[in-house]
Amino acid sequence: MIDIHHHLLYGVDDGSPDLETSLKMARVSAENGVTHIVCTPHASSQYPYDTPLIAERYAELRAELDGWMGLSLACDFHMTAENIYEAAANPWRYSIDGKGYLLIEFSNTAIPPQIVDAMFMLQSVGYTLIITHPERYPALLGQPELLAEMIRKGSLVQVTSGSLYGRFGKMAEAFSNELLDRNWIHFIATDAHSITGRPPHLKKGYDYVAQRAGVETAERLCVTNPLAAVEGAPWPPQPEPLGLRGRVPLKFHARRLAGPPRREAGNDAPGSGKGGFFKRLFGR
């Protein structure tokens, strides 16, 4: 299996704190049947993408893991105005091994509908976008049609393995399982940050998908599709996404599980900051 979302590099974000932990995370991944890990350090205002340091840690881990774990380099790309402008000006720079597939992360506080325009800007310069863990964004749980629109416009979806079996709460579990039933998921990944708190347990997710949706689906989400992303290959054929073209509403309703989603102010919110997100992005 290939884990395309894993905070394996130490000392660059909120993932592994040291080399020893990184090596333990790699061993646990191997025990889970993973043969290749995509290292995805954050690129955000809180954790800036430090290219020299990341390159140094990546080279060190490749040497340590040589012969028993394959590695690729990408990032957990936060959709801020500054990041989007930088990525658009430097096509494929932040994608998996520079081959075009880009993992994008949204704000936890707000996702304006106009974010689709910013995503189109990245797609227009050659990126294939992978939306990471949509089941964990309160803003998307409150407006699932926005995710459907993103998929219709060509974005792919990566769900966290643990979300499927309840590790991230009832809402993430219910939402991710409906996405699975509708063939709206393209990747399962761990988003591992540690050995215990956010562990690299991909096999449990694989087994869950195999039992619920069949081995063929589990193979597609954990092997075939991730391999295409790592190789920068053309996107392989996929099953029909149920209800997507016909705009059939999801059965999932966040309010039934936890009441209306709460919006909080935050510096990383797309609409926050001087001039607002899109004025800063498109007004350059």
C-alpha cells in the first residue's frame, strides 16, 4: 500500500518531533503493509514550508529507510492567498515529487464558495488537486454540496483512514462512510503525526473498506490511485460517483449529529485578514 498523507519528516511541523519517532512511524507503517510513504509537511502560516530544512530531513530519512521503505516528498498545502499565488507562479512546486498531484487543506473555520475559483487557478497551471480529509472540516460538513461541486470540477478526495471507523468522531465517521458508499473517495491515507495520537494505521482502514465496499475498492483507494499520484501518471478509470452528476443530496446532515456548525474568527480563515482572502489573491 501507499500512504499519500503522512507527517513523517521530523522537526518541521506538528508531526514527528525527532528522527527516532520518524523511524518508529515508518516501522509501524511497514507492519501495516505500507511500502511507500509520501511525506507531507505543512505549508501554512503556522508551519511555513522551509525548503532547505525539509530537503535535509527528507534526504536523511531516505538514507535511513533505504531498502525497506520508499519515500516521496510533497506537502500539506494550506489554501491561503499567499500559498495559492506562490504555487500558481511556480507550477507543480508543492506537488508529489513535483509531478502535478497536490494535496490541499482548507481552513477549519470557514470555506467560502469562491474557493472553487482559487482551486481553478491552480488547476489551470497544471495541478491535479487532492482535497485532504473533507470529513474533518466543520465548514464542509455544514455544506456538503460545496464538496460535490469541487469533485464535479475535477478535484480528488482523500479521506483519513481513522475517520471511517470513528476515530475522529461520529460526524466524520458518518460523512466519510457516505462518501465511500457513493464512490466519492479516491484515496485513503493516515495523516499520521505520531505513533499513538495520530498513528500510521492504514491496514485497519484498508480492511474496513474491503469489508464494506469490497477488496477491489480497497485496492483502488490504497494502491492503484496512490500509485498514479506518486508516478504523476494519467488518472486511472474510476467507478461512477453515485448522485454526483444528478446532484442527489447527501443523506448526511451535520445538525442531526451535533447542532449547527459554529463559525469562529481566526487568522487562517479565507475571509479574514486585511482586504479579505480574494482581494489579496486576485488583487495582486
